Amino acid sequence: MKRKSVRLASSLLASAIILSGCGGAISKAPVVVTPDLHSYSQDFQMKLHAEFESDVRAPCARDIIIEPCSAWKRANMDHGDMRAQVRAIEGN
């Protein structure tokens, strides 16, 4: 009889310990840190677009350079993708 009560007490203690870890937890939304996005004037954007379009080379791949290709175009496209992702996260 004593053995059953020891097992029961041990089971109850183990259950209490396990459940106590969940009881105090407070669910919070994750914190997402995004970089500040700079604003560019319309004139700057037009000049940038003109320079981008004047380079007739295709963007380079990220992992291998096969000439002729434009590393600048690849970096610019990736930067644009990052800006779009930040805006999506911020809900803009």
C-alpha cells in the first residue's frame, strides 16, 4: 500500500513540475527588426532607371560569373527585393 502512495505522490509531483513550466508562460508576438528604408527623389529614381536601362548586359547570377553580365544589376535587383520584403513586413 505504501509503495502505491509513493508512486502516486511521485507522479503527482512530476506532473506539477511539468505543468508549472507552462502555466507562467506568456505568449508574445515575435519582435521583427527591419532596416530603415531611405527615400529617393523622383529625379534620382529617374536617373537611376536611365543608368540601369543603359547597361544592356543581363544581371549576373549570384553564384557564378559568366561574362558579359552586370554585377551592379544583380545587386540592384536584390536590393529592390529586400526593400519589398521590408515593406511587406511593415505592412506598407
